[in-house]
Amino acid sequence: MEKIWLNNYQHGVAHEIDINTFSSVVEVFERSVERFRDRPAMANMDKIISYGELDTLSRHFASYLQNTLKLAKGSRVAVMMPNLLQYPVAVFGILRAGMTVVNVNPLYTPRELEHQLNDAGCETIVILENFASVLEDVLPRTGIKHIVIASIGDLLGFPKSLLVNFVVRRVKKMVPRWELPHVRFNDAIASGRAAPFAPVDIGHDDIAFLQYTGGTTGVSKGAMLLHSNIVANMLQAGEWVKNTVREGEEIIITALPLYHIFSLTANLMVFTELGALNVLITNPRDIPGFIKEIKKYKVTAMTGVNTLFNALIHHPDFKTVDFSTWRMVLGGGMAVQKAVADKWREITGVPLIEAYGLTEASPAVCINPMDQQAYNGTIGLPVPSTLIELRDADGKPVAHGESGELCVKGPQIMKGYWNRPEETAKIIGPDGFLATGDMAVITDDGYVKLVDRKKDMILVSGFNVYPNEIEDVLAGHPGVLEVACIGVPDEKSGEVVKVFIVRKDPALTEKDIVAFCRANLTGYKVPKFVEFRTELPKTNVGKILRRALRDTEAPRQPA
């Protein structure tokens, strides 16, 4: 289709990127650690390491993998830890050794961990001791031969490292008992220091990450993200934000876990390339503690998901933060709600810019222009070198103005799913377009507006109802803190709308909700059922799980 979106690119933003600018993620990283050698790179628990220190530590870790463990180029190495200084050291070390990073969610159950380690064919894992008992449970049923155990305080320096580890283990009792053959993270670094690291020839076609999808739609699959995919998305995002950021001067709050694709590419990759300071938040669920961390730095940027922004704006301490240096806030991972974006702007004075991506696209597909001042209800414009099409159920383009499944093509699209050619063929067509599973419309000026996930759409008496719309309306009710919407079976209509609500106002009733919806929605979109809950099920990054709500609802429905 005609690239009508290009007309609304910010002045100076190129329409295309040159994928050959860099041969690999490692080339980008090594250029950055050289250029910004003395600048702070990573901060966590009041400890800051410079780009020079990150260079040295990651080089030693690469040497350990190469010389001590004798791992070959292309070996898959699992990393299972939250946002700690050890994470970027391990990840950049693995990449520099020419190996593939397999990010593992630390909240995984034994079943999920076993599946991912075996599916990826991992022989090595770097894991925080807090989760070692889960690994112990499944170790005999995996191919893991090498275990590197990290502790929270490893890189915090003496004596803080000892104190933090003592509190974590003995006072807070956050480390369940475990017994595994292992090497300590700091010992691995020391071992690597003793042997010379031999740089590896890495190119576009080498796999940088096996990034597993959430597993909310069947078995979890590993998206093969090549060095070319990540480099492309870094260049695309870098081009998009270049008028807003300043090299070597940014301080970005990294609250989303780095093992999640949004934070991985946006924060760890793009902002490291810019010479920024990444402030790693280990536990963003501790909102009071999170706000205290924010206050320690002259923050310029932040990424997050709607539920995180919502939690912050509803905490009284958030208004006491100095936002005078803040310039860029990016929301992704789930739909940003108007009520949240408006309140965020009111409190901070900074617009909340919505972006859209998915694991299979490394992840960025669309971003709103960085000079946008107000919420517009769209996911923005396709980033440079990205083609989009809206297609119907038969895979044919829909007429302009009609909704269809968003399909994407560009250099950031994954090679495919690891060892799953049939699954890959279902999502990437012969023409190279990736079917996202998201329903969208394109406005006359080229902005993309998501209407909902294809699988989440509710069919009420033949009418399409999109949960995002219901949720967005109800998020605007002053008595609602969080809301989720699903369809439930109905004899007359096929399906009807049900909403689950976490109250901000304890006096809020079902009648209040229905009356509010009747005033703002067409009749068939008004919820037939309202259920109040103390909390809603969420993913590790805070995305509300409608599937979990449908699963709990199913047993209640008549067969």
C-alpha cells in the first residue's frame, strides 16, 4: 500500500535505515564502550559501573565461556535473573563470545523452565541464587552441564555486597535452599580474567537472541532474533528519537525487566548505543522504593507499561518527584489508556508516547512522533524501513478505513521460530509479511490504531466488540483503578461482555459501572456482568492476562 505515514514523520527522520551500518550488536556495543569509556553505564542499588568497567567485565565473562567452559560459537546460554548489574555483563559477554542469549523469566515454574531449556538446547545457564531451587528441581531432565550462580550483591563492592547478600539470604530469607554443582559469578569473571579473550567473527545472520514468547497462546516458542534484526531495530529506534535524545547525557529508568524484549532493545541496546546511564530497577512492584530510586537521579527518559504508569500516578509520593529534567516517556507492551496518559501528563508535564511492537519484530513496529504532546489513541507510525498492510481472514488487503489484521515487513522481523518451521509458516507468509494477530485500522494521515487482539475480539449478536475500547472507557471512571474485559457465552447473543474491576472507590457498585457504560457505549457493548476483584492476573511485566480471566470463567459457564 501507499506509505501515507511518511508524510507525518518528524522533520529530519529518515524514511529508510542502512542495515549495513553495523555488522552485529557486538560492533555497536564495542564502539559505545570505547566512545563513552569514562561515562556511567549502569546503576543499581546505588552502585554505578562505567562503560569502561562494563567493557572489562563483559570481556572477562566472554573469556570464561570461551576458555574455561570451551563453548563453541553459536552455543545457547540461558540467563535467568532480574534487573541487576550482572545481567548486562552476562548478556554482552555471551554476545561477544559469538553465542546466543536465551532469556529466561525468573518467575518461571519448574515446568516452564524445563521446557525452555530443553527446547533451546541449552547446556549453560547463568542464574540468580534466588531461583536456583527451581533449576535443581528440573536439572536431571535437562541438558544443562554448566551452572553459573549469581547473588544479588555480587557487583556492589565490599562491604556492601556482603551486607546485601546476608540480608537477602538470612534476614529476608529470599533464597530457598538449593544444592547444585556450580561456579559463582564472580569466580567466573576471575577465571575469564586469567585467559585472553579471542574476538569472534560475528555477522548479520548469526542468532543474537532466542527470545521466547510468553506462552499465553499455547507452548512457548523461541523467536530467532538475528544480529541483523536487533541492529535494524536499534537503527530504526535511534533514527526515530534522534531529535529528542542527546548522546552521552541521557539517564533512563529501566523498570521493565531486561529479559523482556521491549526493555532489552529500547533500554539496554538503544540507550547503551547512545552512551546513556541505565538505572536498573530490580523490583518495580515496590512502588514506594521505586519512587525513592527515581528521586536519586536527574532522569531524562523512562519506558514502561500502562499498569506501571497507572500504579505510579496513583501513589501520593509520585507527585513529589522533580520532573524538570524528564523529556521522553515511552509506553508499550500493552495498550496505553487515555485516562492514564492524561493523568501522567498532568502530574509530570511530560507526554506519555505510545509505541507498539512484538517479540517477533525485535520489537518496534510503530511509534508515535516524539514531539507529540497529547494522547491520540493510536500506536503511531511505522518506523523507518517498515511496511504494513491490513488483511482480512483470507489474507487479502482490506479497503482503506476498514479494520484488518496488522501485517508487518521489515529488517527487524525475526528469522522464524527455533526448530518450528510449521509454526513459522503460520505467522510469516511467502511474501515476508508477519501476521501480528492484532486488529487495526489506518487513519487518513497514516497513523495505526489498534482495535484489539484478534483472539480477544467478542462477537455480540454479530457485532464486533473490542475489549480495549471497553477498558479504555472504564479506565476513565474516577472510581476504577484497573479493568479487564472478556467475552462470555450467552444463549441469545452468542457472547456478552463481562468486566473485572479493581476499585479505587470501595463504594463503587455494579449499577454505577453499567450506568457509566450506557452513557459512553453503544448498547451491545455495555457489560452484562461486572465482577469486582482485589487484583487482576498479570504477566511478569504487568500486562493484564485476559486469557487467565477466561480460564477462570470457563468452569462457571454451562457446557
